[in-house]
Amino acid sequence: MLKWQEIIVLVCCASSVVRAEDAAADGPDQPITVVKIWDQASHQAFTDLVRFQGRWFCVFREGKDHLSADGALRVITSTDGVTWESAALITSTDSDLRDPKMTVTPDGQLMLYAAEALHDRSRHSHQSVAWFSRDGRVWSEKHLIGDPDFWLWRITWHHGVAYGVSYACGPDKSIRLHVSKDGKNFETLVERLFDEGYPNETSIVFDGDTAYCLLRRDGAANNSGLLGVSNAPFTQWEWKTLGTLIGGPHMIRLPDGRLVAAVRLYDKAVRTSLCWIDPEAGKLTEFLTLPSGGDTSYAGLALHQDHLWISYYSSHEGKTSIYLAKMPIKNPVRDIGSRRELFIDHYLIERLDNATLKLHEPHPTPPMTEPADPLEYGTVIKDGDLFRLYTRDSRGAKSDGDSSEVTRYCESKDGIHWTKPKLGLVEIDGSRDNNVILHEAPFCHNFSPFLDQRPGTPADQRFKALAGTMPSGLFAFVSADGVRWRKLRDQPVITYTKEYAFDSQNVSFWSETEGCYVCYFRHFLDNQWRSVCRTTSDDFITWSEPVPMRPNFPGEHLYTTQTHPYFNAPHILIALPTRFHPSRGESTDILFMTARGDAPYDRTFREAFLRPGLDPARWGNRSNYAALNVVPTGPTEMSIYVTPFRRFTLRTDGFASVHAGADPAEMVTRPLRFSGSELIVNYSTSAGGGLRVEIQDESGRPQPGFQLEDCIELVGDSIEQVVRWRTNPDLSRLAGQPVRLRFVLQDGDLYAIQFQNNQR
């Protein structure tokens, strides 16, 4: 094993490489440490870095020189980033292995990939290849990936899909965008992503469902690097000129949303630099030059323990060697107050060790002995002790908005046993002895009501709804009792002409987080994919310009979104869209998505939330539509209603969890601020499992009295369990301060947390 001495690099914020107006904010405010970690070969270069199973792994090419034909891939590993040992050496007898990179696959394997520069070029000159490992030491046979003579440069996983750009190694200078679900089989998503000059090396990052691509370009008039921007499904890209030549680009998104890149810069002296990327302006700003020069760059980037770790190579000390730099970064503090927070995304999670985020499957209940009307674009509202159900009855309609359609109303005291009240409001087929509340075309096609939670809402507008089709636009309706409705005005309040729209359930609600009304409506994204737009209003009459949300993955139609505030944590929006793949016939399933405020949908979970299952009736067209709203149907239970009319249940807050198997696992939160004097958890363990909590300060130091060994282990199953420490310290003394929570979990699940004032 080799141990190298640290070099301390003092960065002056007044340095010429930092913009004067950004010096205080953008320059590092602490010393940067740099460690030489390897120089055992004649030439070592082209690095990448990854954190895997609690260890560092760094990979690079070894050879006689920069372009020698004997390139091999060296993998080294370390626990602390200072002391390193060789883990593997991958060689090839018929090629030069070049520019290796590493990533962790969604199924927990370490993936190493590179390009072969073939010795025999009679058929083609280059082939991208990959190897897989469970421990970083023993590797699989190589897999050929991507297209021959297209160099697959760097891949990024996003919602379980690998995205990567390859560049042509032949005369046709262009780049392609590929996708893969397993890292072995890549499909081309965009055939010609860019083809001006000589585009080649790339790095992609994602911010929600927006993608950014940092691109090296040679051979053009100005040789400037480019920044590409695209929204899901990532088939249309806009390119912005950065104004400077770059090499070996690698880009990463910091927890606070900023984009930082490591690149080789050529102006002044050749060097490896860290730069801020301004995606709006398409601007690259250097803020730190790492010790480097000559043959240098090709960095790996990783975030760990409030630091950005950077591997790179350089020849500034005479011989090409591998270096590791470590730069402190500040994490944004999540101010959660006394809100309930669910583990349905990575909002609070900074680190998972041996733990996963697990999506839970709703459980079907027995068929209801007293069912409501069949669900067609249904809505369920819990109004105090009463459950209200609204559903479309198409009555043989031949088109959207047909005059035959009606809206029916049912009630229940428990969400299980339903009645169909004879309201006497609307005459249908010569009788008013029915539960119809609306019979007016085209509004019964997708009439979608909600209970208005806005403070000060007039009593006669306690319920609101939107309804309409593309020709009519969406009209606003109001009601005092949820049964008798009237139009708020005689003109549509939302219109949309960019693509076909509104031919589904268009949902709206009062957002207490944003302080406005929000509507998510159906449209055809790029006139091709059923998708969703978002618009807001202060008064439910005048609405903002709709914004396409683009939550679709390639090949997906999203028939509905059913986006709504979660009853136990209304700052979190739950969405249960119906997914349709045209290539799979008429079958559909239901997804689980979330959102916070006006942010894009989070798709941490790409798999189906509700499968069609064993019931043949649920494998047909329109067979898997969730009614709007997940509602509580008991102190420990919440219900989801799905076509054909069937109730599914989950434990309260139980959409997803931090999950640990038989081996101990950990989850550490981002820094957060809370209010209250005690911590409650929604958790479940086996008889042999357990849960303990440690409270740390912002830098990760355990707080006295709240250390892990002080925590009384929780074993059991509870929706609201208070966490205790042995000396019973008062949490209120930590309220308002940035802290972290460290959870140690075994054979169990953590669904939600909440700070509250002592309830005893």
C-alpha cells in the first residue's frame, strides 16, 4: 500500500481566476488539500473516481506513454483517500484500453467502462466495452456496448436509466445520445445530437427532468466548448457556446443546485481547473486551478461528507501522476420546522450505506359489498367524516364531451360502504330518481372537483372544479355543498392551443406552500406523447402561461397525473399517473411520482406502483385509472381507488421507505432545521431488527446526549413513535440549529419523521 503526503493549496479569493463580483460567494473559503495517490507506471492518465461500499475506487489508464498501444486499466482503492492499494489490473492483448470511467448501477454493481483502440482495424477502429463487479476487485468478462466506431464517453444514471453520449471515430464527425436500463444494452435515443466542428468528449447531469450536457468541440472556427440543455424525453436540445476551448470535461451538480465542472483549459498555460457553469447564460467561469500543467486533466468527481473529491492526472512534477483533491462545499440546510417528511425522494437524504429507497406495493382489499358507481375519471374527497365520490358515467358516449355523459355522486361514512343518494337534481331518461349532479356537455367528460383549503374561501365556493375539452377550454365551477354546482363565469378560465389538450382528468387544488391555485392538465407533449402542463392562479379565474412539466421517460404516455397534496404533508404532492406503452397493446399500469412546489416531478421510482395483477379485467384499455386523492380510511391506513372499482390500501405515509435488510444499514440526512421538543418516526422492524437515531451537528459530530449509544433502540411497528435517548435530553435546545440525523436500521423500514412539541 502507498501513502502520499498531502499538499495544502491556499486559494486566494482575490485571484484573477475568480470573478470579482463572485469572489466571496464562489471561491473556496477553506484550504484545498491535494494528494498524489499513484505514480507506479511509466505513464498514468485519464482518471475517474467513485464511492462504492464505503470505499474509494479510482481507475486510470497505464501505458508507456499517452498514445502507446499497451494501455491497461488500473483500479486502486482506499478507505480514507490517502492510503491506496491496487484492486485490479485489466489488460487486453488486441487493443489499447483508453479513458476508463466508473459508475454504480441501480442494482448495486460497480460498472467500469472504456474504449478499445483496436490493433486490427480491418473492420473498425474503436469499440466501447464494460466490465461489472460486486466488490471492485473481481470483474466480469467484458461486454461490448454502444456502436462500433462510436466512442461512448461518460454515462450518467437518471431514474434508473443510463444516459451517455458517444462520438464518431471515423470521418463523420457527430455525436449520438444513448440510453440503457442495465449498462449492457444501449439504444440510440438521438441519432445526431450535434455535428458541427468535431464534437467529442461529454458529461451529462440532470436537475429534475432537465438535462445539461458539457461538450468538448475541436475543429470548429473557434473550437469553443458547448453547453446543451434539454427537457425530458431529451430528444430536443439547445446548445450554448461557452467561448473557450475545454478538454476532458466532467460536470456535477452540487446539493444547492450549482453546476461545477472540472476541465482542461488552454488559455494562458494548460491546466486542470474547476469552473462554475451558468446554465442560463451558457457561461463557464474558472474559480480554482489545481496543481497541474503540461499533460493533465480528465478528472473524476464525487460528493462525500460535505466535500467535492476530484481525481485527475498531471505532469507538472515531471512525470504523469494521479492526484486527488478535496474541496469543502456547503450543503443547503433544509428547514423542515414541524412538518412531516416522507422518504419518497432524496430531499432529506445525503447518504445511504447498505440501505435503499424502497417503493411499497398497495394491497388490494376484498371486493366491496356496497360499491359505488364504476370509476371513470373518479375523484374521492374526504370532507370531515364524509367521503364524497365523483365519477363520470359515459352512457355510451362516442366522443369526448358527448351529450350523453353525466357526472354521478356517491357517499360513504368509512370509504368502504357506499350509498348512491337519490338527489332529484337532474332528469335522466325521464326520471330524477338518480344520483346525477351534472348533465351538461362537454363538462361531464372530465369534471374534477376539490375541497378548497384556501383561508377565507367564501362559503358558497367551498368546493371548486375544472372541466372542459380542447374546443371549449377549461371552465371553473363552484359549490357550497359539493352537490349543487354552478359556473364561476361563462367563459373558459384556461385555454391552450400549442398541442391537443384537456382530453383527460385535469386536476386543481389550493397549494398552501405556494399560496396559489395550481392546475395540472393533460396535453400532448411535442404533439406526440400524452403528458402534463402546469399553470397557477391567485383567484381561480386568471391563470398563468402553462408550462410543460415533461415527466415522461422515453416511450411513455401518461394518461392522467392525479397530482394532489398529500393529506398528512400537504407540502408534498403525490401523483398516480396511468402509464401506457403503445408497443404493449392496450395494457396500462399506475406509476408513483412526487413534486414539491413548482419543482419538476421527482421520479425516484420508475417501476410500476400498481401492476394490473391477476385480474384479467385490469389488463384491458382504460383498466388502471386511479381516482384523484389518496385518503385516510383509518388511523393506520390510507386508501387508493382504482378502476374497475377496487380499493387498495397502504399504511399511513407508506408509499416508500428507507429500507434495510438483514445487515445493519445507515442513512444520514442533509443538514436540517426543526422546531419542537421531540422526534417521532413512522417505522417498522422485524422482531430481530431495530432502529436507532443519532443527532449530529452540521459537520457530522454527534451531539452530547444524542449519540447513537444513548438512543433507546426501537423494535416494533408504529405510525407515530417518539424516539428516546437514555438521559431524556430536551430536543428543544437544538431547535433552530442546523443538525443532521443519523439513522441506523436493521431489517426494517423508515417511512416518515416529524418533530413536534412534547405531547405528554
